[in-house]
Amino acid sequence: MVIQLANASSHDQELDERGLNFMLSVIKGIEPRDQLESILAAQMAAVHVASMTFARRLGSVGNIPQQDSAERAFNKLTRTCLSGKIFLDCGAFRCRHLTDWRS
């Protein structure tokens, strides 16, 4: 998992050590209880970093298409992170039960 996080935090094939350490601290702070929660915590950390990248881009766009693109990406990423938080808060069994109606 550390290698995957390192890949997610790399820029132009260079490891972003501060970014990797941040993601690891997020995972540690979530205090996952099992492998599934560890994976979800890692995804939440990576999604958070990506959403902050798009938030920064949104603040410095040069035209409307760039603004629309950054806004859509930021919106989708923050919703994804919120879904992970809800899943962790309600517990795996209960969330699976709540989403069974989609099957």
C-alpha cells in the first residue's frame, strides 16, 4: 500500500515525500480497524490530496472551460471523500445493508 500511495503522491516521476507522509498520517489518524478500512482510508487520503490540487487549480483558471473542468473534478472528488467518511462512520455491515437496494 505504501508503494501505491507513493505513486499517487509522485509528481513527474519524483516522490513527494511530504505528500506521502501526509497521506500516511491521514490513514493513521483514521485508525482503521481492518484491511478494508485501511484501503478506504488510503483512498480517502489520496482523494483529499487530489481534491486540494483541483481546488488550487480552480482558484487560478484562465478561462471558462478550465473553470468548468476544475469545478467538476473538485466536486466529484469531494463527494467521493464524503462517501468514504460515511462508510467508515456507519460501519461496513450497516452500509452494505443500506446499499443493498441498488442490486
